[in-house]
Amino acid sequence: MTRKKNFNKMIKPYYILILVLSLSVIGWGCKHGETDTYPIQTDYFDFAYSNSWSGNNKLYRIEAGNVFVLDSFKTPLGALKFNTAQKLILDLPSFLLQHPNQDFLCSGCADQPGIFIRCSIAGTIYQWSIDDVPETIPNELRGYVNEVISISNQM
């Protein structure tokens, strides 16, 4: 009887350890798997890539868990497109928020392709127009411009 009692005392800490580790892993998985958390909370987020010769000159809006083409009907594009597009909110460079409503355009260029970003954060509207020529824009924006172009082409 004493031997069984000692064995039970020895096993109980292992059960507790396994339980704690299991809960930690489950908790970590839930926290890091959430897709609705953004570094900034936007009321809406508009983006476009304007390139007159590509034919893909549409304005898109991320709002209320969906992405839409802003046409006369505000056409929803579905969950897969939303998952792709929401990356633009997650990756929004802090450089843009530090330079609100500033355009980064090639001076002297006419009809230059570029991106357009507009978002509402706590009711304040911010917007930027940025050329897609790397030499004409700040280094902090070059990767993001390519990302906006790529995601716009996937819509």
C-alpha cells in the first residue's frame, strides 16, 4: 500500500506538468492564429494600382471582414481574396503614417503608373499616391509598393 501511495505522489506532478504544457500550447496557438487583429484598426482601407495599359484600374476596399471592388454595386470578392488583401493592412509601413496625406510622385512625369492608398483610422482619413518607379520613392516604401501591385493584380 505504501509503495502504491508513493507511486501516486510521483505521478501527480507529471500530470500537472503535462496539463500546464498542453494549455500553454493551446493558448499560444489561439493567440497567434487570429486573423482579425491588425497593428492598426481601420474603419476601411482602400487600395488601387493604376496602370493605364494593364486594364486593371479598379479601386478595392477592405471593410467589415471582406474585400470589395468599389464599383457601382460594391461587389464583394469573398474570403480568399480578403485573406490576400488584408496583408496590406498588416504590412502598412509606419513611414506612411508618419507622413500622412503626402504624395510620393515623380516630378515631371506624366501618366505615371502608381498606387493609391486611403484608409480611415478612428474616423480620420489618410491617403497617399505613390509612383511605382523605385528611383522616385523613399526606400521605406519600395517593398510595399510592389506588394500593393502584386495583390491588386491578384484581385
